[in-house]
Amino acid sequence: MKFIVKTAAVAAMVVAPAIAGAADLPEKMTWTAYGTTASGYAQSVAIGNALKDAYGTKMRVIPGKNDVSRMAPLRDGQADYCACGAAAYFGQEAAFLFASEEWGPQPLRVVMTAIGANNLGLATAKDANIKTMADLKGKRVSYVVAGDALNWNAAANMAFAGLTWDDVQKVEVSGFKASVDAIINGQSDAAFMSTITPHAQRLAASPRGIHWPPLPHDDAEGWKRLNEAQPIALQHVATKGADISEEKPHVGYVYPYPILITNADQSADEVYALAKAIQEQFPKFKDSAPGAAGWAMENQTLVWGMPYHEGAVRFYKEMGVWSAEAEANNATLIKRQLLIKEAWDSMGDISGMEKDAVLAKWMPIRAKALEDAGLPVVFK
């Protein structure tokens, strides 16, 4: 299953109607995001500053070093939104850490996403001589404990060359920053990250240097393997990042990051106001953080792998960019979420079960429910 960003269609439909009036935002909001040195955190803070200046809204951004610390506050009602990565997708699918008693399928909805001129990929130490993904065999790769999104993407990059975690030396680290520190300190040779994260610049400036192995778009077999492992990957050419420019682009992939999500029961009026405010203030924050320009209206992925919140849909309709295709896709994705939740509930009481036991029971039930409905299984 491969989702394709409809940025061209969106750009064609945008006729730039004026966004008028002050946003009806709450006095306070809480977001979670990646760690303080990650691009997603910097973008969240930039948006928060713009909203405070324009509307007086005080926005707290809670940094989290792994998927649990980013997603749990949203689950527990301690945060209103999450500027997340692929863990948001796992949440709706009840995959990885979400296939447990503490989690289960999450009723998540997208507000807005960002796609910039960056890629997401495996950064490697230049002195490790990893020219291609195939050269990763036998090398050391950072593995973030409780960092399913990072590890999933690292595995997808390896899958491009027909490799798995069994073909490399897994170096366990405590968080995203630690995954890069391990390379700089000589304990690892590669780690997954955005090309524009400050950590990539740190690696590039270190004695080891940086190299981004390419994922050639004409390698059909490699892309088939990658998409089977990571179905939300979108072929993309990056022109921004550490040791990357328009003169020295990187051929690889991207998916929206950050993915601004909230729970399905979040106030539709508030979500509408937030989406409107972000676009209204876009000129104020687009140059304030690496990748912030990716929040532009023409970059919105309205036909993708997660459903949009009704408040966001209202805003996109108002802007004239919500298509019949987007509506149909959204309905299918909401149906998918409900189906996964019903399948989860059919397991009955799983209190006290070990995570591995829950996983063994859940995955066949999940697969059958999706197959019976004619929907892609993705995680098997």
C-alpha cells in the first residue's frame, strides 16, 4: 500500500482566498513533539510563538525522546496535540507499542502536516564508507529503545537493499539524540533522521562527517521492498539538509513530518481555529525553524494514510482544497480505524497479559478483520 501526496492537485485548487478574522483559539494549548534539538520541536515552538504574538494563545511544547513520551500525554488528556512522526500512523493501526494492554488502536485525526525540501533517511558516518544501502551489511546501526518510528524507518531503508536488522550490528540507544551521539562517538555507523535536523549538522561537522546513501527512484525492486516495509514513504528529492543542496540533492523518500494530530473527540471548532491560525500566521513562522516552510497550504497531504479531523476538513473546504477524492479517502480511513477498534475489542479482557502474548493474539485477528473488509493489512 502506497499513499501519494496530492500536492500538485492542492496547489492547482488553491486560489488563495483571504483568511480573515482572529482565530478563536483557547488561552492555552499543550503540544508534544520530538526532543528539543529536533526540527519538529523547533517548528512547533515557532508556530507557538506566532500564535502567541497574534492571538495571545500560550502554547506549551513538551519534548519527548521516544514515541511513548510523545504519545502518552495525548492518550491521557495531558496534551491537546502531538507534532508526531510515523508513530501517529502506528497508533491508528495498533501496531508496535500500540499492540499492548496500555494502548490499543488510537482514535487519531490529522490537523495539518508539513513536507519541506528535506528527506527522511539513514545518515551514515562518511568514514564508514557506506556508499549504498547494500554497504550497510555488517555495519553498526543505531536502534532506539521504544523508538518504533525511527527503527521502522531504519528497517525500511535496509529493506531497499534486501537487508534486515539481522544483517547489521544493532546498537541500542536511549533516544533520538543518543542515536546520533553514538555515531559521533564511534559506537555506531548509521541512524535514521531528517536531513534538516540539527543533529545531522552536528554529525556533518564532526570528524566522522556525514553521507546519505541514495535510494534511486528507478530501482523498481528496491522500492517495492521499501514500500512493503514502509507503505507511507513517498519518493522525493531533497535539496535541503546537512551536506545536501540544490547542487547536491539527495534522492530518497519523505513522508509528512511533523504530522500534527489530535484525538477524534477534540473540539471541531478549536481544530478549525488552529488550522486556520497556522495558515494565517504561516508567513510569520515559515523562516523561523528548519523545515517550517513545509506547512504551506500547497504541501498539505489531503489524500494520505490517516483521516483528518472534522474541524480541519471544515477549514480545507473553506479554502477550496478539499476534493471528492479526499472525502472518499477520509471516509475509508475512518472506517478502517473503527474496524481495527472493533477487532481489538473482540479480543475481550487482556488485563495482565504479557505484551508478546497480546501481540500473538492480536495480529492474526487484526489481519483477518482487514482482509475480510478488503483493506490492506500492512503490518503482519
